[in-house]
Amino acid sequence: MKYTRIKGTVDIYGDEMDYWLAIENATRQVANLFGYSEIRTPIIEPTELFVRSVGQETDMVQKEMYTFTDRGGRSITLRPEGTAPVVRAFIENSMINLGFPQRFFYIGPMFRYERPQKGRQRQFHQVGFELLGPSPTADAEIIHIAVRILKEIGLSKFKVVINSIGCDKCRPRYKEALKEYYSHHLDEVCDDCKRRYSTNILRLLDCKVDVEIAKAAPKSVDYFCDECREHYTRLKDLLKLLDIDFEEDHRLVRGLDYYNRTVFEIRHELLGAQDAIAGGGRYDKLVEELGGPHVPALGFAMGMERIILAMKEEGVKPPEALQHQVFIAHVGDVMEPVFRLAEDLRREGITVDVEVMERSLRAQLKHADRIGARIVVIAGENELSRDVVVVRDMESGEQSEVDLGFAVDFIIDKLKKM
């Protein structure tokens, strides 16, 4: 029987891995610069964690979660997003005792049952940052980190879009204004928006169908309390201070219930309708909602698949993750000195590929050329009987006989000059 991968999943290998590692390396580099430590949470979590945090009426909970009952009768869900598990870990492990702020980042797979399409799979991957315990000025830091990572990767054709959806004090008035406005358009909106009108009125603003109706809807900025207005103004001032260009979009609300005040997205201009490559915001009530103390917090996630699409659209080439520097071709019973030479080179940090297929010398050289080896060492019984090896520069084709005892230094010197 031939097995195939599950719909909505992909195998990642070969040159494609270079893109993934480029994103991961940029993430770790920026995380280190900003003082964020890595956290790894389980892929499976109690279903209630996401229902309570994300929201019972959200599309994620209603339509997209991979949920099953385990053999112990517990309802388990493959994590559809990363924030709730980080907050759960923060509470469960009493990280509040470590002081504030707490800065975390993560890299890993998430799972949502969606129609697979370009840049969207059922198993997808995210990079995420979470900052717990911050003051309002931290919103700019989180956006700054997202922008910095994308620039480190080499992207440039993206824009930051921000909004504020207010707080518990002022948002009820805004919701009432939206309900009043949409009550006159219920016959015109899509079926999803008809349902959301009663369950999650803010989501009508980011509907991809009823865009023109949403454009004329009331704006949250007109209903801010003094604290939210000051918070939002401070964010914009700090982004300008950091030279981060941004646009304001009053229809931006994000799709999860736990957000309040600041929400943002980063959109790539070459990706068409699915242009959001990062997004996040503030969730000041989530820690408390999940059983912890009151801890203000915020964060973001970026989709690795969509970033890779953006890299390809912009022509950004990642560095090769695996560089074959030296290939050792050998003929005859010479494995002991070959393995010793390979290990001596590896101790110097040089990548070495040793022939393991027992092919002809011609086939070995052809393979070395195919994998892009920069230097080939030819070690045959005749050469080693004279304590020499042949070192070939694959770019120029020049080759030299080198005393075995000096081969490591000779190869190092040659690589430095390439």
C-alpha cells in the first residue's frame, strides 16, 4: 500500500528548508537582541483552553479546531494558535514569581481545519512573541520586533496597519453604535455576518464580502475613553519615533475575542487577498480569564508559509543551510585514513561529505559536482601509499598533490581564499 500525506499538510525538504531556516534564524537573532527567551508548549491542549480564551463564537472554535476525545474521555485539541498555551504555561508554572515583564517567543506548528490554499494549510507554522506585564509603551516594542524580523529576512514590500478596538469601558458604546448601523443593512450582508451580528458584532468589520458596508461603519476612535485615546496616541508617537511607517484602518479588529485596545497586522503588497503575514495585539484580560492574576499582555504571530511566499515574490534568496565544502572521494581499502582526515576537518568546523556508496571514482566526482562541493579530496591506495592525497578545486579544476599531514591546513587555507 502506498501512503500519501494528509490533505492540508506538506513535506518540507531540500532547498525549501533554506527558507524555513532563514526565518527561524532571523527570529532567534532578533529575539536575542530584544531579550526574549524561547518557550515550547505542547501541541495538544485541553479544548476548553481555546474555547474560553479565543471565544465560543469565533470561526476558529466553531469551524476550524481539530478536537478529539482521548482514551481517558478528555476533550483534546491540536493547538490552533500559540497565545493561549503560553498564557496557560505562565499561570501553571507560577512564572509571575519571576517578576515582570516576561518575554517569550515560540516557533512551531499550529492546526486548523480550513480549505487548503496558497499560503494556508491545515498544519501551518508560526513564529510568535508574547510580552506579559508591560505598560502601554510596550505595544511599540512588539510591532518593532515584527518589523525587524521581516527586514532581517530581507523583505521590504510590506506595510504596518494598526487600530484600537478600545477597552471594557468604552467598547460597549462602540458595539451599540455598530449594531445600530448594521441593523439597517442586515438584508445586505452575508450569512456569516448575519450570525455574527448577534454573537460577535466586531467581526462584521473585517468581512471580506461586505467590504463597502464596513467602510462606512462607525469608527472605534470616535468612542474611545480618555485612557484608550491616550494609549493609542502614545503608540503612534512611539512608532514615528522608531521610524516605522504605518497606516490606520478602523476596520481592523482581528478574529479572536481576547484582544483589546491595540490590534495590528503586517500586510505584504504582493500576496493578493491573503496578504496578512503577521498580526497581533493587546490582551490585558486573558491571564485573568484563564485563572491567573490581572496581568496586562500583548503579542503577535507571523505565518511562516506566507513569509516564504513573500520571499519568493520579492526574489529574496535565503542563504544555503547546508554548504558542502569538502567531498572525500576514495578508491580501495582506505577507509581508516579517510575517516581520520574527515574527522580532523570537521574538528575545524568544515563540512565534509564522505563517499559511502562504493561508486567508481568518475561517479563520485559527478556526485561531488551535483551537490556543489567546493573541494574534492581524492584518496586512493596509490596516493595513500605515498602519504599524499589529491586536492581538487571544483571551480577552477586545478588540483594538487598534498602531503597527508598538511592536508587539513592546505584545505583550510584554500577555502579561505574562495
